[in-house]
Amino acid sequence: MEHQRPATRRQLITGETALSAVQDAAARAALRESGERSLFDAGAGSESPYLVRFSRPAMASDFQLFFVAGQGDPEAAMAALEVVDEVETQLTVYRETSEILEINRRAADESIVVEPRLFALLEQAMDLFRETGGAYDITSGPLSRAWGFARRAGDIPSARALDAARKR
């Protein structure tokens, strides 16, 4: 018999339960293909390994890392999630202390030293803008505000509001 996890109503509605089931099945398939077994498997003869999940909400998403029990490095998982927090702290437009808001405030008037990892990310965003003919645009903040995404309340903007946002 397969191990069943209890699910909350929210997990069912948002599809988290289905996603978890698919991820569990993929992990089992990968183990079967490799022929490996874990000391932490669900039981003798069971093909259902226990998965350990590390997660953290950030950037309006839920970042998740899964390991087959006994085969992952919890310290590495936590370090990876700390990087997610650091990136969010740098890039968020919802905190007045974020590095990206400071750049936006001052860059038109003076030179600014930018943390190397953030600078590399901004360069990559510019490359993607060029490679996609402008379809990927990191400067979409004015459009997000026009559509109400910044307030987390969708709105249909007027043609004039969209035009003004595009010009910014």
C-alpha cells in the first residue's frame, strides 16, 4: 500500500496535492531506473521512498526542494533557500530598503556601485530583452501597476493608461 499524505483544502484547491503526487512518482521512477534503494524507504519491499521537502515562500511563490530521505544535504537545501531570500531582498519593489529601488531612485542622477551578483542578473535581463525582441522586459513595473498587479488587485486599464505605462 502506498503512503498517503494528509492534504488540506488549500493544497487540494491550489493543486499542491497533485503536484506532490507527481513529484513522488517521479522520484520513485528515478530510484527504480537507477536500481538504488534508500535505508529510509517506506518499508521492506516498498517502492515508495520518503521524500524530505524544504520550502520557503518568497517572491509570491513557494520555493521547494525535495530529497529522497537520507540522500540529500539539509544544510545545502537551507543555504539554497537563503539565496532565494537574499535575491528577494535585493529585487523586491515592496520594501523601501531593496537594492533595486535604491538603484531606480539614484541611477539617473549618479553612478551607483551594484553588488556583483545583482549586476550579473541585470546584464542577463538586458540580454534576454534583446534576444526576445523586447518580449522579456525587466522594466515592466509601470505595466504591472497599470494592470493592478502591484496592489494584488487585477484591473483592466484604459488604453491611455497602457500607453503611458509603455512609454515609461
